[in-house]
Amino acid sequence: MRPERSHKEVPILATITFSNLCMQYGNNGSRYTALSEVNLDIRDGDFISLIGPSGCGKSTIIDIVSGLKVPTAGTVLIDREPVSGPGPDRGTVFQDYSLFPWMTAFENICFAIEHTGGSHTKAEIGKRAEEYLNLVGLGKFRNAYPNTLSGGMRQRVSIARMFSMNPKVFLMDEPFGALDSLNRIYMQDLLLNLWSEGERHKTVLFVTHDVDEALLLSDRIAVMTPSPGRIKEVIDVPFSRPRCRKSLGATAEYLALKSHLLSVLYCEMMGEIEHQTQNFRGMA
Amino acid sequence: MTEEIPRTAIAVYLLLAAALAVQVLVPDAPRQAAGDASAFLSVLVLLAILFTAGLVFHKKNARAVTDLFLVIAVFLVLWEVLLGKLSLLDPLLFPGPAKVFQVFASDWQLMLYGAVGSLGIMVTGYFFALAIAIPLGLYIGWRRRLYDVAYPIAKAVSPIPPTVYLPYAIVLLPTFAASSVFLIFIGAFWPILVGTIYGVFAVDHRIINSARTLGLSDHQMVRRILLPGAMPSIFSGAMIALIMSFISITVAEMIAATSGLGWYIEYNHQFANYEKVIAGMILIALVVIAVMFLFDRIQQHCLRWQQSE
């Protein structure tokens, strides 16, 4: 994963490849570097979490992969094709506001399927939307508008929408960040169950700031550090699937990984605080 | 059920009955004589029926319905006793209710014709404004560069009362109807345009981003995301536009028409027929209430996704 790595050397299985990704905001006067030299290969079917303190650029990466933002330098390849803009070959779930409030749960999913490009009839689309609403346990809330659903239910609809689109990759930007801890546990299990089966087993790029969440869900965890945002370390999570939340949390290996992750993050955080304090002293 | 209906409901019936009794038993003041009071008596009976229907069909709002009708009944009784029977004010300028409601019985054809004509002109101009201002507003709101030009223009031109265009409209356009349609169009256009532009801005950028990830075409972005997202603000603009349209049409008719609601008032004013002037005012109020009711219903339907229950 050297910066000079060329396109040809990408392993065949890689679905997403970041090479030398840089993102800068502002003009020459006041430049802010959000991402600097991000390099990462993501294998087909891998669940990758990006973890790090706020401001480390994890959401920026999602925005670049989804095509919402154009990097200042570097490229993102999906299936060896460079990303040139947004498109329904990537299914995205944001923390909130993924759904359109003027469409019912059912209409939201149908609308997304309609835009995946396949030639579906209206009946097929409806059937598929219905199927996915049932999979997330919201069959009864087919005609409910997002405003009438709880935050957890809205995210379930968003996830149903993402899976129903059958994209190449799933992009999730802190999808459970706004939920209470019980809802979050429920959603993590739901996501794992749905993801582990058949056509839904696709590459996932998942942003979180929760170490336990990352360890439970991921095959690999990329730890990011802020100012400028870069990937400091990529950690393999060796636990076999299906994973059991209860037994997993008690193993020594899990605790060792968790404490390692926390120490890396904590170290970064302390460094950041130190840095800010020095800046503050400098100003004073 | 009896518990849900407030006790003041009885007071409404009593007041309406009292108004009826006073009209029948007490003679009108000399210059307030209506000749035939049957129209006023019908209005009282109609109000009693409407009130009962309101209590039956709006049980949840029984208190509000009762209070509303209480105000109307008190107003009618005072109007009848102080003006119709005691004639405390100039009887020419301030006719009693019996005399005013009699106008509806005698002039109903003319009034209906006028109301239909006025509404026809108004609806035409209003729909032209909707059809042009909404697409234009969506486009301007979506294209930053257009907005930077359009906004200062809209801000400068929109407060100009549409009636100032009347002299030119009359000279340039062939008929009164055409110039009124133009006038209403101008008056309704700006509020709808400004409402639409603001509406596009009000759509949360996170929702727009979510839409972009689906890879929507520009056309679909406008039709399926920006239009519904801007709808709440479009409706507030359209409401102001509707009020402007009512003002424009009545003023235009008062100045230049030979029929219609505004003309009816102005024409009878010239003959010092004040009971007809007041009857015309009541008619306009009724038409406005009916149109606003319809507007509210359409708004509720289109924005049903906003309700959180």
C-alpha cells in the first residue's frame, strides 16, 4: 500500500481501492486538509469500518466514494472503475435524513429501486420493496411517513432501501449514531443478519466512532487520525462468523483488540488536545 | 354525549330564537322596514341548522364551534335590536339585518352571476401564476447564479401593488376580463415565486445529498425532491397570492367592471343603496371563506407527510 502503487498491482479481488486520496478545502489563503494520502484496498465482500475521532475525515471518505465530493487528488476505484459521480451502484445510509419525508416507507424504497437502472415492472418493484420492508420487520408500516416513525424505524427503512437496491457496495455513515444503546444493539444484529445472506453479502464501508460496534461488525478496521485525516493503522478482526455478541465480548482476544484500539484512539485524542492547548497558548 | 356539548350551546339556540321572536313580534323602526323579513328569518334557521350540524360532526371541537356561533348570534341580536328595531344610527348608512338579508332574496341572480364571474377571472389568473411561478421558482432556487439576479429584482418589484398596472392593462388588453386576469396574475406571481425559491433553499442539504446518491437526473431531482420539499413554503406563498388575488379582483371590478362582486358594491354605493353594499360585503366574505376552506383542504392533503401523528 505504497503511494506509488499503480492501478495494475491492485489485487483482483479488491472492490474498492483508494490510492493517494487527498482532500483539501478552502483557497490558498486558508487551506484545510481533510484527507491526506489515504491508501486502502478493500476486498470483495469485506466489512470495513473506518473509526476515528471527529474531524478525521471518515465521513469525507464516504462522501468521496458515494460521488458527492470530488477529491483534490488521488482516485477511488470501484471494481477497477474510477468513481465519476453519484450513482445507484452504491447504496448509502446516513445517520439520518436518508429518507424523503414526503414519501411513505414503501414509496421511499420503490423510488430507490426504480433508479437502480434495471428494467423492472411496477409490480416487481412493489414486490421487492414489500419483501425488504418485511425483512426489517416494518411490513405493517408500509404506508407510514418517516415523520411518524421513530429514529430506529427510519434507519430500518433506510437499511431496507440500501439492500433492496442491490448495489455493488454498501456505504454507511454512522448509521446508528443517533440511536439509543438498546436500539443500536438491535440494529447491529439486524444488519449482520441481513448482510450475511446471499446477494446481500457485499462489500461494506462503515463509519463509526464506537469501538465495540466496529469490532462486532467488521472484518477489518481502519483507524484514522485527524489534522490531516489519514489512515494510521489497519487492524484485522479475526473472529469467525456468525459472531455472538455475548461470547465475543468475553474473549481475551476481543479485550486485547479493544484495548489496543482504544489506546491508539486515546493517544491520538491526547495528542490532539495537547496540540490545541499549545495553539491556544501560542495565541495568548 | 351530553357531557361533551358545552352548556353555552343552549345560549346559542336561545339567542337565535330570541332574534327570531324579536323580528316577528317587535315592529321595525320606521326607516328600517324591510317589507319582507323572511330572508332574515331563514338565515336564523339556517344558522341553527349549521350549528347543530357543527356539534354533531365536529364533536372534538364542540367548544370552539359553540363559541364561534355564540359570537355570531350575539352580533346578530345586537345588530337587529340596536339598528333594526331602535335605529340608533343613521338608518340609511346602517341598515338592520332584515333589510340587508332581504337583498339576497331579491338580487340573488345578479349576485350569483357576479360571484361566478369574479371567481372565474380570479381562478384563471391565479392558475396562470401557479403554472409559471412554481417551475420558474424551482429553477431559480436550484441555480445559484440565476438566484443572484432574480432575488434583488423580485424583492424590488414584488411589493408594488398590482393595481398600479391597471391603467396599462385596460389600454393594452382587449377586454376587462383579460386585463383583470393579467392583474391577478401579476399580484399572485411574486408571492408564489418568492415562496418557491425559499422553499428550494429550505430543503435540507442532507436530503438533497441522499437524493444525489441515487443518481437522479436533473428533471427527477426537481420533480421528485425539490418540488415536494419546497411544497410547505410554496403553500405559504400561494396563500398570500390568494389574498392578493381577492384584493386585486375586487379593486379592479370597483374601478372598471360592469359585473362582478366588486362592481356590485361600487354600483350600489353610487345609488346610496347601503343595504346592498353590506349584502355584497357579506357575499364576498362568504366566497372568501369557501375558497379558503378549499385551499386548506388541498394544503392538508398535499402536506399530509408533515403531520407527525
